[in-house]
Amino acid sequence: MQRRNFLQTTARCTVAAGLLGTAGVLAAKKKAVAGASVWQIDPEKCIGCGACAYRCVNTVSAVKCFHNFKMCGYCDLCTGFFDPQPLARNAGAENQLCPTNAISRRDVETPYFEYQIDKELCIGCGKCVDGCFSLGNGSLFLQIDQSRCKQCNQCAIALYCPSKAIQKISAEQGYLFKATES
Ligand code: SF4
Ligand code: SF4
Ligand code: SF4
């Protein structure tokens, strides 16, 4: 694939991500009652401490990893994907950071790789978020998936969160996404 095609693919992914976000917002709006609010993580405040995976009242946390494709470097050696001390130089499960194999990668143009999150498998542990933030562009972030959140009167994670990153926002607004660098 030529670089121009890759960039077109990237643009399509970005648009797709935007549409997915829009779909989520629209879904949230459908459910929204006038004046209602929803729990959301401020991605700029979250430090990926890992508590979102086990503090949620749901058996499997409503918090999932989201990906801002516009910020992603499409790195071959993605520090959100690979264990910092891989056993070998390959993308096998034994070398991956994610404990549930929720992240998949696809070669889009050597040396660029696209990373996708399977939200059914993601448990919101934040390992990939921390890894991406440490050495990458910080394009992976945690967010409360509105389709899975019970909208508890008091979010159990918010009560605990060490960085006070969880807040209520207008249901009309729906989601807080990570800011895109221009
Ligand atoms: S508890 Fe707070 S800081 Fe920790 S991962 Fe969740 S939102 Fe981020
Ligand atoms: S590392 Fe944790 S937060 Fe990231 S995709 Fe896997 S389960 Fe989700
Ligand atoms: S409001 Fe309840 S269901 Fe939603 S993330 Fe917080 S604890 Fe989980």
C-alpha cells in the first residue's frame, strides 16, 4: 500500500471513529431525559491507575479502552500493545500487554500498524493506556461505555478515583473523548 493510500485509510479510520462516537452520542441522546446527566471520565485527568477494572458495580466493568485514531502514531513497536519486556520479537499473545487479548493490530503499510479494541473483551484495566501514555502519543484512553453503565446515583469508581477524573456531564453531551492535537 502506498503512503497516500495509507493516509486515506487513516482518514477513513478517523472518520469511522468519529461516526462511532457520533453513534454513541446519538444513542445516549435517545436515552437522555431532559436535564439528565451521565458519568464520564475526563481522559486528561485519568492516570490509568487500574481501579476502573474492579471498582465498577458491574461484574465486568463498564469502563473500556477507547482509541483516538487521529492521535495514534500507528507504531510498529506500540507500547500500548507490547509487553515492555517481550519474550520474543513477535506479536504473539505471550508478548502482549493486554491480559484479555482485547487489542488486535493490522499492518496498514510497513512500518505502520493500526490497533483496534474489542470492547467485549476489554476489562478496563488501563494497562494499554498507561503503556501508550508512557512512551507513545497517549491515543488510548479509558472511558465509561454508556451502553454498559448503570448510571448509579453515585459511581463507585468516582468515589475511589485518586485523580478525581470521573464526573457527571450532560446526557446530551454523551461522551468525553480525548482532545485531538492539531
Ligand atoms: S480510577 Fe480514576 S485514575 Fe484510576 S483508571 Fe479509573 S478514571 Fe483513571
Ligand atoms: S489492556 Fe486493559 S484497558 Fe487495554 S484493551 Fe486490554 S483489557 Fe482493555
Ligand atoms: S456509574 Fe455504576 S455502572 Fe457506571 S461506571 Fe460507575 S460504578 Fe460502573
